Amino acid sequence: MPDELKARHPAIEWREMAAAGNFYRHEYEDVAARRVWDTLIYHLPPLRIVIDSELAALGP
């Protein structure tokens, strides 16, 4: 993600998100179901709001 986008949304834990993505892609055999659940329930909804607002700002 571009730095300016990250700066507009400081509440998103960008570094932690990248680290989790690397973990899920490369250490998937060690991923606990609880970690996946927590990601889906607690971390994706705020990210979805950011994505929706960024897409809306682009216009139709």
C-alpha cells in the first residue's frame, strides 16, 4: 500500500497486517484457527471500511 494511503488511515495496523499475511502464506501449517477467526472478526471489518472509503473517493 502507498505510504499516503497508510497515513490517511493510521488506525489500521499496516505493519502487523503485512506480518500476518506473510505468516499465513508461509507458515500456514502452524496457523491456529483462533488466529484466523480473530483476523476475520476483529481486523478485517475496519479494513473493509478503509477500502470502501478509498474506493468511494475514486468516484464512479
